Amino acid sequence: MLTMNSSGHNPFEPAPQSVAVPDVAAPESRGLPAGRGLEWLRQGWQCFLAAPGLWIVITVIWTVVLVALNVVPLFGTIAATLLAMVTLGGIMHGCRALSRGEPLELAHLWAGFGERVNPLLALGGWYLGAMLAVTLFVLLMSAIVAGLAGLAAFAALLVVSAATSLLLVIAVMLMAPVLMAVWFAPALVMFHRMTAIESMRVSFYACLRNAPAFLVFALIYIVLVVLASIPAMLGWLVLLPVTFGAIYASYRDVFRQD
């Protein structure tokens, strides 16, 4: 059964007529109840069902290209991160087309390589820098813990075990603000002509304002990740398109986009 949004309209059900809605330069975010986190995932599923075959093709191409780039040391990782952000902008364009009753096209995957490519690349650069900073901090802490464990060899196993758990928690806490800053950013750059920095600022505060909804989203998403990974990772062919649709659904919801 298809699930409707709060206004009674399914955003991923083809409409009789596509209505063009003008983009807003600086959209105002709003706070939503915790249950909307589940609704975003439901709408992400509807987005997938609107064009399942093409979504799988897009997901395979997207994944293969990014994995191939990551094989190349250093420069490949940089290129993959920048490309991921640009293609996410294009994928958001594809999700918007579906929500307006228009067909999803393979060309949507590359729609970010237009006039908004520079801010999308800048967004990828900021994201890459933030991830690098978090990684270096965790590695530094790991080296310090290893040194302390070496000084107390008799308790090394206990120290390393406790410190590893603590470092994992710290890494998650440090990455959370980064993910908050980029969650809505590709859509904001694509549809509202924002700069990378501006879109990250708006995205961060919008996520912070909707922390309960994102907590519900994250708890359910963890379960979906486990389920998608069990059958030789094949479940990700569905989960990734659902994720793209859920990101767009949350953007529509939080920023009151029609």
C-alpha cells in the first residue's frame, strides 16, 4: 500500500499534470515530530517502486564507478568523494522529477555536471576535508592508546579493548555533525543556488532542529543496513535507491517543498 504524506498526496505517485514550483533562494526549515523519520523511509520505498529497474541500473553504475576510483591510491579516493557529491546532486534532481510525475532518466545521474557543478565539487571538498580530519584524529588517539598499552603490557589487552570501543563512539560523534551538514546540502545547492558553505550551514541546523526524527530514521536504518548486507550485499541494490528517495523526501518535508 502506498503511503501518503501529511497533505494526503503521495510525492512519488505520478500526477495527472506536472506543476512547476519555483525554487526558493533561502528555504526556511521547520521542526517535525519523531515519526516523520519512518515516513521518510516509506517515501523512499515509494520512490524506488516508481522506477525499480532504472534505479537498480543507476545504483550499479554509481557503485561500480566509485569503487573503481577508490582502487586508485589517494587521488582516486579524492575523485570518488567529489564525484559522489556531484552525482548526488543529479540523483536529487531525478527524485524531484519522480515527485512531479515526470520519468526518472539515466541522464539524471549526471545532472549535477551543469551550472551547479562548482558548488557541488566544493561541497565534496569540504566533506572530504572533514572526513580526513576525523580520521586523523582517531588515528592519533589510536597511536596514543597503543603507546600507553605498550607501557603497561600486563594490561594491554584490557586497555586496547576499552579504548577501541571509546574511539568508535568518538568517531561516530565526530562524524554525526559532518553528516548533518551534508544531508540536505546537495538538494539545497541544486535547487536553491546556495554555495557549499551556506548549504552545509542550513543543512546542519535543519538536521539539529529535527533530531528526534533523524534518531528514529537512524535506528530503523541500522536494521535495514544489516538486512541489506546479509544476502551478499545484494540488498543494497534496493537500500541505496530507498536512501536517495528518503533524503529527498526529508528535504521536501523539512523545507516545505511542493
